[in-house]
Amino acid sequence: TAVALYLGLRHLVRWRERSEGQAEDGGLGRRRRRQEPHEAPLPGAKRELIEETGYRARRWRKLVRFYPSPGFLGEWMQIYLAEALTAGQAQPEADEFIECKMVPLSTALRWVETNKILDGKSMIALLLYARLLQSRKP
């Protein structure tokens, strides 16, 4: 399973998704619902980025791999940092209705603090990315 955090110039691509009549706040990425046969996590994240947002990234970096429910499920997730983005046309699946917009990192961090973002993968991704930016400062 792979999760991608899509970033550029301290802005995040955030979307809301509705699939099969259910509204879902996508946070900053979402768990892949399906894995293509023999598809590794990074190619899957790249494919999902294009399908769901239309963006392509020149640089990818794995930030972390973790178990979202240790002791309960054996499922693991990976969070990738996608940088040097180029906008394109989204290619959602027939049952996906996705709205994308750019959100400043400061706003997304405030949403974590005020419980507007509740999913763990997005919280982990945001906090790791904010820490990475701090470590890059001279």
C-alpha cells in the first residue's frame, strides 16, 4: 500500500473524493484502493498521482513506512514526497469524483492542530514534511 504527499513550494495538493456515493475527505493523499498485479509501491504512487490529480513529479522520495494498525492488521503504508510538480489532466476512475486544490502548508498544519484533518497518514506526512523543511533551512 502506498500513500503520496504531493508538494511544491510549500503548498499541498489536497482533495475531497466521493466514490460510489460516499463522501471522503482525502486529507493529503489516500490509501490505494487497489494494487495492480506485481506493482511496487512507488510506481503505484506515481500512477495514483496522475490518475487522481493530473500532476506529475520529477523527484520522489520515500519519507516513511509504517503500520497504521499494528497488532490488528498486517497492512503497511508508505508515504512519498513528490516534488517538482507539473500540472496535467486528472484521469480518475469511473466511480471517482475528485476535487483538487492547492493548500498552503501552514493552513494544513493548522487543520491538524484543530482536528480538521483526522486521518493518521496525512498527519504523519504533514509533520514529517514540516520537519524536513526545518532541517533544510540554513
